[in-house]
Amino acid sequence: MERRTIGAAALGVGAVGLGCMPMSWAYSASQRRGDRSLRTVHAALDAGVNLLDTADMYGPFTNELLLGRVLKERRADAFVSTKCGLLVGDGHMVANGRPAYVRRACDASLRRLQTDVIDLYQLHRADPEVPVEETWGAMADLVRAGKVRALGLCAVDARSARRGAPGGGYEGTIRQLERIQQVFPVSAVEAELSVWSPEALGRLLPWCAARGVGFLAAMPLGSGFLTGTLTPGGGFEADDPRARHPRFTAEMMAANQPLVAGLRRIAARHGADVTPAQVALAWVLSRGPHVIPVPGAKRERWAVENARAADLRLDTTDLAEIAALPAARGSWD
């Protein structure tokens, strides 16, 4: 697989990553299978995907434990990205950016992941009660201690970006980035980016490109919609967040089918084995050499299919056709 370089530390990663969250958290509990998830991670690594993206809050903790079983055998094959800064309670999440907590959280993640170093340690959310410089300074100390190789930040302000905020949105994230850059270099930013949620193209992605900061594109398949495998009105299990999501009502899924149809037309031009999901990922990859899509997957088949998107090259006709597709309808919040 093509390798891309991110951050001041010049970290090399596969062009497509693997989002591990769906294996343990957020989506339907009935679809979580430990053995199947292990096979999926192994299949992704075999396909050249080395960036494994997790967080201590996924589960909580169980996603890191799952990856630890793989890393115990294949640490040299993997680039491990995990996150700290969010605590999960009953139906709510609370940010914690206190330096002492960050140090404890890192040590706990290392134990669960069964590794002695985390390749990319990301701040999931800044704590409003702690200056972000203090949190970032504690994370920088972890790099100096050899427990972490590089640092990243998960973006906030997605809602304001989607609502056409002045300046293109993500203003709060950019302010945070400029503050923490004064403390220690930012190697990566993780934020949503897909054909139907392109808001990061406005200011956030150019900010990263200008500074050599890697961009991890979260939800590049629109939580599954852009794969073309979801049927409008098909329904979701009650514990699946999409069951309550404004863009996943039967009406909105039907209204947004032209997006999937456009991706399917482009896929057909590239070959019978090319899928709409691969076209959607190739579009994300085309946004810049510092962009790494991180699609989530629970099954081997999808992980391997996503990995093969790294070989798909969209031409100017394809990109123009995608640019001409109608904007997604319905609130994303």
C-alpha cells in the first residue's frame, strides 16, 4: 500500500487506516463479535493497513484491550493511534485534561494495548476547566519519556462548520491548534471528512497542509451511507445511533440517494469490482498527500475492500462529477 508521511516527526503510515471504534462502541451491540473483530484487524494489517485508530473511551477500554491481543503478536506491523481526555459515564461524557489524569490514562492505555509506546496520542477533547497548554504539556512530557512518539488533536466545531459559520468553521479548533503548537508540535488532526460532509476543506484542511500536519479523515464513508449498502427505510437497531440521526431517517436517506448513485456510476467506469465506498475513499485520498481516511469496519471483507481504495486513482472527470453532485440534504447534527 502507498505510504503517506504525517507530522513533524515524519511518521510513515498506510494511505488508508482502520477505525476500530465500531468493533466495541457506538454501533449496535448485537453486531460486536470479538473473534470476528480480531480477524478484521489481522486482515487489515495483511492488506497493508497499519494505522489502527482507537481510544480509551471506546467501550470504554474494551477496544484497546481487543487491539492489545493483536499487537501482542504483530506490534511491528502496526501504527497505533489512541486518544485520551474523555470519560464516559451513564449516558454522558466529561472532558478531563488534568496533567495527572493524562499521565495515568497513557499508562493504562499502554497496558491495555500491550505495547511500550503509542505512535500517535491524541487529545479527544480539551477540558474547559484546564488550559489546553497544560494538558498538551503533559502529553509532550510523555513523548520525552518515550511512551509516545507524536501528538494529535481531535477537532471540535463540526456543527458550526456545517452551519456555515463565518470563516468556514472549525475556528475553535484552529485557535486550540495555534496555542498548543507553541508548546509542542502537532503531528495530526482528526476530523470528519467525506463526500457528504466536506466542511473541513474550508479552513481546517488547508491549515494542516500549510504546516505539514497530517489529517486523519474520520467517517469518510458517512457512517456507512456512502457504501451504498444501506436501504432507505430499512431501519436500524434501537441502540444504533443512526436510528435517531437526522440524516438516517427514511426520508433523508431516500433524498440523498443521488450521492450514492453518482459514486456508483464512477465506480462502474473503473471496473466491475470497484465499489462506491472505494470511490468515496479515493476522493478523500485525493484531497492531499497528508490526508489519511480512517474508515471504520467490523468485518474482514469491508476492511480489505477499504484498503484497496488506495490503488484507485480518480481522474479529472471523476473529480468534476463528484464536485457536481448535490449537497447532502438534512441536518447532520
